[in-house]
Amino acid sequence: MNVHSKTVAPQVAGGVVPALNYISADFLREEAELLWPRVWQMACREEEIARVGDFYTYDILDQSIIVVRAEEDLIKAYYNVCPHRGRTLTEGCGHTARLFCKYHGWQWKLTGENSRVIDRHEWGADLTDEDIALKEVKVDRWGGWVYINMDPDSISLEEHLAPAKMFLDPYDLGGLRYHWRKSTILPCNWKVALEAFNEGYHVQTTHNQMLRYMDDITRSYAHGRHAHFGYWEALPSGSKSRRLTNGEPTEDIRPGLLDYMEDMAATLNAGSSVQTVHAARRVMQEVPPGTPPMEVLQKFGQFIFEYCASQGAQFPAITPEQMYKAGIDWHLFPNQIMLQGPTGLLGYRARPNGMDPDSCIWDVYSLQRYAPGKEPKVEQEWSMDHEDVGFWGKILTQDYQNMAAVQKGMKSRGFTGARPNPLQEVAISNFHKSLVEFMDEGR
Ligand code: FES
Ligand SMILES: [Fe+2]
């Protein structure tokens, strides 16, 4: 099946991504001027600001933005600064009836109007309501996420996400809730971190334990500024990789499928793990050996659906064809990545860490589909130990082992640029093409 659609941009050829895009302080400064102040970026999940008065402070480089639920169905975003003498107003997340400055006590309604200036009469007519209201930042929502954009003249979020949304909307991502969330600082450029998670080409070496139960050869496509990859040309899940079998297909995929799901649960613990392990066990018990692979996978899908229903969780109205077309991994420009599924999602976000091109703030989270009222209360956890398998799981620690080594290698006098695979790493070449184009438009 052709995964292209009429909105799909032509595939971007490999090309060379200049090393300087990852290592130069000048390039990071250009991003700080021409990318981040102009682009839609995911600030938080709606569930983090579920009640009126809940706020989340989103920081990007030297900018800080307050995202707050001002009314039941009204989310607002403001620059996190007091119009009196510039103190920041919030830090982290919390709940408040009004916004308040700890310096001289000015206050604002959640809708941004100033509600208190101590001794305001002393300014006379020199202080207008507009002067002392919080300064708004554009905000919009999609898929359960809240996005902000500092550019008042930007395109809409709808338009920005359009080429990806058409593939992802059937998953009802807004119906997912946090399962776990972890953050750290990675010793590499924010794009190096992202690019470890928007391609499947590294699996054969970095995660080579997975080849025993999956055929790992991916294909990737650009969709406007976004891109995805999937296993459209691979053997069915549960097959051994063709790299191990000289291309021979696996006759009975059932044991591989169970191994795959159990190993993922043990080494990644992403949101869909419970359902998929349960379904794969049922496949072993209820589907006879010798069943053709596509029938096995159809049963597997049916058992996942049944498990969801038995737990009272609402399975989305998505067709197998829609799931097939969506692939498994999306990179939403500029810095959001997700491995999506009908019952769970693994998400990633990278942001520059100050003006240091060699480090980034890295967030990983798992979302899951819960029965209403069964959603856990999930706290954000931090660890700076990237080798802590107990905290991160085996898969992420394997990925992290490449980060500092790539950042160091890219500074070598023997390295001029990256050469993404033209079929399997289109998300990387498209990302850099889009990044440079986007920044040029802002000049
Ligand atoms: S700086 Fe905020 S009230 Fe003075
Ligand atoms: Fe990986």
C-alpha cells in the first residue's frame, strides 16, 4: 500500500547534514532567534492542567511561559513576567486562584487582567489596564497536548499539524493518560537526541537483541515538515529479522510475537505493554501452530481490543488500514516524537539546555488508555544516571550510550556532516531541510 497521500511532500533524498548544525553555538543562536520564537511547540498535556487554576510553566531557552486553565474549557498562555519590574511569576506547576507577583504583590485574574496594583493611584493616568495585563502567548490544543506559539502572526496549529493529523487523529490520542514520565539532561545537541528516536535503522546494532523477534527494515516518509517511519516492507511482527535468516520468512510467528511483547514490556514498559502481552499470551494458547502470519496478527489485534473492552477502556474507532498507513513513529516538527498505538503511546521531547549546543533537556513519557476514573496520578521523575537500567529500562539506556559519543564524534576534523539513509532515515533529512527553510522564512 502506498503510504503517500496528496498532502505528502516528495521523499527527501539523503543529502548531507552539516556537522555545524549540531555543534555550533552560532547555529543554536540562530535557532533561538528564528525557530523557537516562531514555531508551535508542545508545552504540556491537558491532564497536567485539568482543573481551573492549574498552571504549568513551560521554559524554552531564556523564555518562560505560563500555561493556565483559566476557565473550564479555556486554556490561556502568558509570558511569565510581571509587567511591574520583571519578576517571573510562576515556577514548575501548581494550582492557584489568581496569579501573583512575590516582589510587590501585583495580582492577575486567570484570564490575564490585572486585579491588584498596590498604590495604583500613585501612577495616575500613566498606568493603563493594557500596560498591566499579562502579555498573551498563542495557545491551542491537539491530541490531549497543549501547544504554544510566541509568534502572533504564525499559521494556526491546525495548519501546522495538518499533514500529520490526518494520520494520527483516528488514534484518539486525547483519550490517553500518563502512565509514567521521566526527564533528564542528555549530553548532546537537542537534534542528536531526537534523531535517535525518529528512525528505526539503528535497531540492528543498538538494540540487536530485538532481531530475534522482529524484521527491522523500515521505510520513512516526509509529510510536510513532519515525517514518519514504519515496517511496511518488513516481515510480520514476530518474525526473525531477515538479517538473521538470509531473507527466509518465519513460519510460525506466534512464539516470536510473545517474545517481542514480553521483551518490550520488560525493557521499555511503554503504555501498550499490558494489553499486548496479554493478547500475545492468548495467541499462544488459542491460535493453532501453522496459522498464516496475517491471521495470527488479526487475532492478536482482536485480543487487544477484547482486553481493552474487558477493562472498560474505550478502544478508538480506528481501522487496520488507518493503523497500517500511520506507521509506528512520528516526528512532529520541530521537537516532538511519538510511537503511537491504539492503546498506548511512547512520547519524546528535546529542548536546548540554555545556550549550550552540547546538551539538551530530554523528556520521555508513556501514555495509556485507561477506564474512566482508573487513571493513575503520575509524577515526573528525574535521573541523571543514563546507565541506570532500573530507572530507564534496557532500551533507553542502549539509546543513551550513543548520545555523548555522537556529540563528540561530530566535532572531529574528519567529520563534515551526517549522511542519513535515503530510505530509512528520511525523518532526519526532512527535519533539517524543514528547519533551515523555516528559519530562512523568518529572516
Ligand atoms: S516586580 Fe512584580 S510586583 Fe513588582
Ligand atoms: Fe533506539
